[in-house]
Amino acid sequence: MRGLHNLSGGERFLVSLALALGLSEMSTGQGLRIESLFIDEGFGALDSASLGAAIAMLEQLHATGRRVGVISHIEEVKERIPVKIAVTPVARGRSVVEVLAE
């Protein structure tokens, strides 16, 4: 068994994702329902097979009614997510927010 410090960036991301999903499921058993999950990056550290598996898992969560928010610059991730929120800075600390649906 390897320690946490010996895991690659992609492996750490997958462990964090698995823990978040596990905690979400455990809370359901306690009468709580976590309906939203937000993931900020980490996808860039995954190889293509792991990336596909992670995205498929998030798609399954979405199909069961959970909201899944993903912040990513990875093209494959952006291509597989049909609804996007684009935040564009304009001036003086202000931004324009657009919801883009395919």
C-alpha cells in the first residue's frame, strides 16, 4: 500500500472525488441529501482513460438528479458538458455571466 504522498496528481484527484462521492452517499443514509457537487479542476492530471471514467461518473450523478458543477479548462471536459456558465471580465471588477446550452 502506498501513502498519500506517493500518489500522482491524477490519483489524488480520483481519491478526492471518491471521498466526496462516498460522503455524499453516506449523508443520504442519515436523512440528508446532498444534491449539488462542485469540482474545481484536477481533470488535467488524469490520463485519458481515467478522465473518461471520471466524466462518466459525473454524468451518472447528473442523470440521478444531482447537480454537478465543474470548473475546467480541459477541452474534453468542456465538450462533454452540455450546459456551461461563461464568466467574462469586462471592466472595473465587473463581469458578464452567460448560460450557454447546447
